[in-house]
Amino acid sequence: MLMEITVDQTLAGHLGELAPNGLMYVPVPQGPVYAVTRQPVNGVDDFAAAVPAGTVVVAFAGPAREDLAEAAELPGDAHLAGVGVQGLYLDDCGNLVGGFHDIPGNADWNRYPTLDALVTAIQG
């Protein structure tokens, strides 16, 4: 499953070909699968409800793994971006939440209570 992100600003680095036309595509794991059918437990609709269009995100992005990039069906000249386990943060009603996992002991990024605080820290 892919998350389409509209890039409003680049806080650090250079996105180059990862966000042509201001759009970036990031693979999002669908979580566990059913043992018998091997189909994902969580569908696209589940993610659309959990992360509705317009949700503000910060993504620490780089090129995606080659095998994922080759399999992705993207529009035009887009290239697949990749983020690490702690590389995607979401604004959840003013609170900062990790997009994938809360890893114990990785408190540096988790210490920011809001997305604005994280952005300020990156820019500072």
C-alpha cells in the first residue's frame, strides 16, 4: 500500500526526484496477514479512516529499497521514497504520533509532544 504525500516544505536535505510535482509516495506496511488466505488484516479503507486525507506528516525520507521501487506502480516520473521504522510522524489532533512503531529506548524523536515542536527542533 502506498501513502501519497503532498510536500509543502522540505525541512532538511533535498528531495530531488523523490517528489516531482510536489508529490511523494511512501510504502506503508499493512500489518499482519491472515494465516490461511495470506491477505492483509488491515485494508486500504482501514488506513484511510485512521489517517484521513489532509493529515499533516513529517517523513524522514530517502530512496526506497530497490525491490520495492521496482514493484511500485507510480504515476509519471515519480520515484518511490522510503522511510525507516521511526521515519514517519503524524499529527493526531495536535499530538505527535509515530507512524509505524513506538520503539522503547528511541526517545530522541519521541520526546516532542506535538508535530510543531518536532518541526521547530528540526529547523533549529
